[in-house]
Amino acid sequence: MPPSSEEKNQNYKKPTYKEIDGFRIPVAFSEEAYRSALAYQPRPDDLFIVTYPKCGTTWVQNLVACIFREGKPFSSGLELFMQAPFLELTGAEGAEKMKRPGSIKVHLPFERTPYSPEAKYIFVARNPKDCCVSYYHHTQNGIGYLFADGTFDDFFENFLKGEVGFGDYFETTLSWWKHRNDPNVLFVTYEELKKDTINTTLKIAGFIGSEYKRKLEKDPELLQNVIRHSSFGFMNEYLDKHLNEMLTLPKEQIRNNPDIPSGLKAVLLWIPDDILKRNKKPTSLIRKGIIGDWRNYFSPTQSTRMDQKLKEKFAGTGLLDLWKDEI
């Protein structure tokens, strides 16, 4: 269903972002770090966790980290960003300084992602309606988007047009779907991880390396620790606390720490002190983590328009079948 004349004429508020070479990134990110991220030359032992924003990135980051760390979770926000670096934020330096084995997070379509046939890539897809709702809350609450007074209706229009940070959901998802059968790409969905966490965790572990899967299969307690320490309940209690402790580190402490990649330093130093003083919890990576929350936000017209967009973008690909029970 096309937008009504009222929808066409309404001036929707836009999230703040910066555009570099036709791609939108959060305004707080360093242009230099972003360009170096795209120029990064992957190593053979690199593991990339790739998603469109709010499709399970943090969940899979923590799950993979717990697989590597014998079931132990991250103990600080800096540890998360330095042992599972966000490449567009930290720049190539984040991957170069990363303790290995580790994982590198990106929110990029296939054609922009640093690629090597020897590296491995886990792409996590989520149904677009739940993604849109989760991304709206992240954008509204996050300090890097300056969208605190934006409404869901505002965000929906921007999301549908791809005019949000990290670009078009549909194009990014489709770009990785085309490579789902590549031997170094694992394409999983948020929904399958949610519905069958144990078997999907074992699938991910096997993709990383058969020795990791064997270890989890032989040690049920280790498997449960991996799942528990990457669960939404655990991350809600601890991860956001760690993140906000990192965001409120004294500026001098950030400047004088040689281990923090320059791109991460730039973001931490960018955050205005008045925002931190006003908001005791400046940002959050975790919200509900449920399937179907979109029904609490989408109007019938919005749902129909999203369905139409899905059919236009994903017709004939098989992607439409992934979420037939969720949307």
C-alpha cells in the first residue's frame, strides 16, 4: 500500500548521521576510523560478526566470546570493545590490537565489508518489523543519534527509505543472503537463535571450529555457561552497567590509555559531559530481545507498507520464507 498524501506531505524528523562516500554512520564516529575500517586487510584467523543494527549483534558477540573464553563473560565495557571491536567505530586499529581468538563486529553490506576467502563471517538476520522497533528505541535513547524527541512514526518512514545510520536494511540483508552458501559464511537468523538456542549455538561453534563444538558437546556445564552469560537477562544486568561505566570514564584516563584504539577514544571524548550528567544511563545495547514486539508499535497501514516493501525487495530470493510465522 503506498503512503497516503498526508504521509507524503508530513515532515518527519530524521536521526542525525554523517554521510561518507554515500554511506551513513553515526555522527559521533570518526571519519578516519570508518575509512580505515573499510581498508582493513583481514587475517586468515579473523572472525567477523555481521548484522544490520539491532538484529542480534551484541547477543552473538557475547555468545562467541563466551565460546572463546571458556564460558566467562566480559568484565567491562572496554573489554567488550577491545576484544570484540566494532570496526567502523574503532577503525582497523581495533582489529589489529584485538586479543585473539576474538571477533570483529561490522554493520556493513557485503560489498563494503573487508573480505578475505580465508576469514570467516557470521551474518545474523532479523525480521524487519522487530528490527525497526528495536532500532527506533536504540536511536531514540542513544547519545549518538540526537533523536530523543523523534517518534516511532518518524523512524518508520526513515527506516523504510534506508535513511538511517548504516543504510538500508533490505539491501544489507539481501547482499549477505546472496553469499549464504559460501564456505566461509554462516547465515543465521535471530529467530532461530531465540527459538533453539542450544542447537544454534552448537552450529555457530562448529562454524568457528569443530574443536569448539566438540568441547561444548562434551561439557554440558560449559554449554550452559556460554548460553547463560550471553542471555538477555544476564546482559541486561551486567553489560549495560559495564558500558555506561566505560562511557563515564574520566576524559584524561581515556586520553592517556595507549591500549584504547583511536576511533574508540574519539567517540568517548565526543560525548558531551552535560548529557552524561543529565542521564545516569546514557545508552543501552540491550532491550527486550523478544519476537513480535512490532505488534505493539506498527499501525495496520505501516504493517502493510512493510509487507509490500519486503515483497518488492526480496521477491524470488527465499528470504520471504524466513519470517512467514513472525510477520
